[in-house]
Amino acid sequence: MQIGYARVSTDAQDLTTQRELLAAAGCQRIFAEKITGTRADRPELARMIDHLRAGDVVTVTSLDRLARSTRDLLDIAERLQAIGAGLRSLSEPWADTTSPAGKMVLTVFAGIAEFERSLIVERTRRGREAARRRGVQFGRRPALTPAQVSHARELLAEGRAVPEVAALLNVHRATLYRTLERSEEVSRAEAKRRGAFIEDAMSEADALEAVQDERQGAEA
């Protein structure tokens, strides 16, 4: 059975053209929705996948109507394959998993995506190692911002008790004690300027920047 999927990003856009193209391509049922492609929770897409049976073929007017990225496309294609359903795009004839050539193309894409992921992991690892060599201490996000720490010190200087100040800042008094004992607090912007960043917030760009800074330091 030919199943169509149509999507536009906003309510102001019209689904008519996609519906007509999908119907002309032989789709017997069409799932359509008005929702941005950046959202992972697309109700009609989920309904369509639940509706699919082995031998069905999902047809879209173009791949960007179905997936928001190459990784997303491959994930959806894998889900369809697990069901035994196919996928084809009217605008991209090469994207047709019902044909050997189309399957081969998506297999190549999957290999490229896996290679890309491994590069990101390696770059991030190298960036963290470079940051550690520069003295960065990785750990959890601080419970209090520098501004809150400064405010806490002002309150304590006014004679407020630690338990009272901790309650005002919505942290445990032990957390406040530990924070105040630190010799230095830096803002996120200052930490980034000095090459420090929080581990769970470190992006690939941060990692690459750390590696580049280390290289420039070595060349200087």
C-alpha cells in the first residue's frame, strides 16, 4: 500500500500541493500535519509509522518534509525497514529503498553519518584533553552563579545566618559553605575566555577551540 506523508512548518502554509502530488503518485492514504520539522514529536508522523505494515511504501514529495537532518532521515529509514516498509521521495529519485540502488545510497549515507559521529567524538575527546592540560577542572555545573555568591557574601556581611541565606538562595547550607570556601568564582563568560568550560555543556565547537588554542600556544 502506498502511504503519503505531507508536512508544512506553519499554519499559514498550505498542504494542498503536497496532497495532490502524493495522490497522483498513487498514495491511497495521506498523513499530513502543520508542524515545524525541528520538532521530534510529530504526531501524524508517529501515527503513520504505527499504521504501517510490511510491504507498505511511504512516499514524500521531498525528504525535507520527512526528516530534519541526515541522521533523522536514517533513523526513520531504519524504523521503516524494521517494519518491512519502504521509503521513496518524488523529488529525490535516488531515495527509494524499494530499489537496490536506493538501498545502496542510504547505506552509504549511514556509513558517512557513522564516520561523522566518530569524528565528533574524537574531536571532543581531544578538546577535553587539551583543556585538562591547560588546567581546566571538569565537573558538575555550579549550584550558585557568581552573582548569587556575591549576594550571599553581602547578606552574611550584614549579619544574616548561613542557614537563612542558603534558604533564600534555595540551596542546602552545606552547598553554600562549600561554595564560599572556594578561593575563586568565575562567570561562564570568563571561564570560556580562559579556556574553561563545564563538561556537560562542552560542544564540538568548544573542543575544536581548545585544540586550536593549544596549537597556537605551541607555535608561539
